[in-house]
Amino acid sequence: MKPIESLVKDNVKNLKPCVHGAEVYGAAEETGFKAEEILDFSSSVNPLGPSQKALDAIINAFDRIEAYPDSNSNTLRQTLADHFGNINKENIIVGNGSTELMYLFAETFLKKGEKALMAAPTFSEYERAVRKTGESVKFVRLNNDFQIEAETFRRDMTGCKLLFLCNPNNPTSKLIPEEVLTEILDAALSQDILVFLDEDFLEFVEQERNITMISKIYEYPNLFVLRSFTKIFGLTGLRCGYGIANKEIVDLMLCAKIPWNVNCLAQPAAIAALKDEQHLKLTHELINQEKAWLNKELGQFRGFNFSAPDANFFFIDIRDTNFTANAIKHRMLKQGILIRDCSSFVGLNEFYIRVAIKTHEENLRLINAFKKTLNPV
Ligand SMILES: Cc1ncc(COP(=O)(O)O)c(C=O)c1O
């Protein structure tokens, strides 16, 4: 038998392993804490967890486990269409987490020799999704304020097939200004370039309804808007996300996806979560309050440089602390707190960390652990 390595496709062989936040299991092994004892600030999800109504829906759906789920998540798609009001079920595709839809989008549209453009830094799965198809990635560095320069992006998109954008961006926690987004969308449309716009964190932004591009899918038939039940809805482990686009895009992706991709517990849980407005209201209140508090508290540490976040996480330049992100991460971990060392992001060095906004008690523990790790002013 030949070595297995000689049998693998080149594009798979060249893939790098995934690096993400939420590595609580690895962190538990390293520290001796139990996974549930570690406070995870590396994963930016709803600190209140999912809605009780979603949990009840899961329990009520237990007796459906013996059958296959609805392969195209029709009831959930209709509920989403009713929720937004200005789109139809035919404009929506549901995925096993929104990550599945990144891979599906690249697989559906990238032909041999074609390229995808994305910012650096941004969420790393866009790059992996493209590389897995065997096609190539072109990065555009963000400027010194971690913003996209519309002109550079416009120039670099020529000759590309797809653009990946993240609004607000992970890990920078910054919104793309509306005029920049519109300029990029117009330029992409005029050059037949498809735009994958990840709005997974947009629901944490107060002006979400005015900023979202969901209603623009008719104006921009090249646009695919991504959303998730992982982040604000807190259904992280269930794996459910969705995309909104022109019917032609959705139909192609529905054909290309694997069957039964979203399980029979995730579908009713997502429907119940979407309808629980009270839970979302409490979440927004908590995030706004704690964002202001953390903004003040994190500002007391010498060498922490950051601007107010647009999303539910802080992105901090720590080069003036004389520590690397890895050193801070391990010192924090000894105190049972996991933060994100951002050095794996393309375009960043070893001097950036990301921390999520959690409940007040948890945020207090974060600040106390930073105090033990660093010297306050
Ligand atoms: C910007 C962004 N999009 C998508 C995802 C993945 O979301 P999901 O859990 O829906 O696959 C993440 C996860 O961290 C993310 O940061």
C-alpha cells in the first residue's frame, strides 16, 4: 500500500489545521481545570446562553430524533422570511452553522483557476473554504485603523470571482462604513463578482436594522448575506446558520449541499429562539451596559490600546505591555480564564488579543485576572 499521504488531493494536503477561540477542551487538558470550570472569553456568544423557549423546543422535539429532519429546513426558512418581512423563503438557505455555508458557497461558485478576495485580518474560515476547493486567496490588508480602504479593495477585486466581507469584522470588532460597503458592492456588481457578506455579529449592533444589507439582495443579485444562530441566539453547539440571497444563488446551493444538514433539534430551537424577543432585549441591555463598563475597566491597563468595539468583543493591541498575546493567554489560563490570542490571523502579529463581553460577574473576574497578569496604571 502506498503511503496515505500520496493518495490525498493536493488542496486538502495543504490545508492548515483550524485555529479558533473556544478551545476550552485543550485549555482544560493544559491546566488541569475541568472544561466547565474555564471562563471562556475567546468565544463571542450570548453571555445569557440560549432562550429558555429554545431549550423547551428542543425537549419537545426529542421524539423526532428517530426520523430524518426536514432536509431543506422549510419551516425555519418560512419563519425567517416572516421575521424579516421583505424576503421570501426561496431567498433563504439554512446550514449546519453558518460555517457550512462558507464552504458551500466557495464549492458552488469557484471554478478552476479563480480567486477569492478578503481582508486581512478577518475570520479564517473564508480562506480555508476557498483553499479546500483548490483555488486561491488574495488578501487586502486593512489600514492602520483596521478599516477597509474602498479604493484598494476595488482595485484588488478586479479579476477575482468572489469577495468575502465581515460586518462587523472578526477579530477587529469594527463595522464597515456604509459608504465603503456600498462602493464595494457597486464595483463588484459591475464586474460580475459575487459578494459573501458575513453579518453573524451584526445582531449585537444597536442599529442592526438600518445597517443590514438583507433588503439589498434584490438590488444586488450578486450578494449573499450570512447570519447565525450561534452568536446572539446562543445556540452555539446545535449548529445552525443561514444565508439570504437571490433565489438563483440559493437554488444552486440547495442542490449542492449535503442532505439533512440541519438536525431535528436545531430547526425547532432556532424557530423558538427567533420568536423570543424578550430574551434578545435582555441580551442587548446586558451587552450595552457591560460594553461601557469593560471599555472603562480595560482602559486602566497600561499598554492596552483599543477603540470602542462595534460588536460584542474587544480587540486589543497589547504591544506596549511588553507581553506577547501567548504569554498573556497562558497567565490568564492559570487563573481559569481563556482569551483569544489573535496571532493566528493573517495580517496580525503576536501582539493582539480578543475578549468577549460576558455577564458582569464574569467580566469582573476577567478584570481581576488581568490585574494579576499586568500592572495597572
Ligand atoms: C465572523 C464569523 N462568522 C462565522 C462564524 C462561525 O459561525 P457558526 O457557528 O454559525 O458556524 C464565526 C465563528 O467564530 C465568526 O467569527
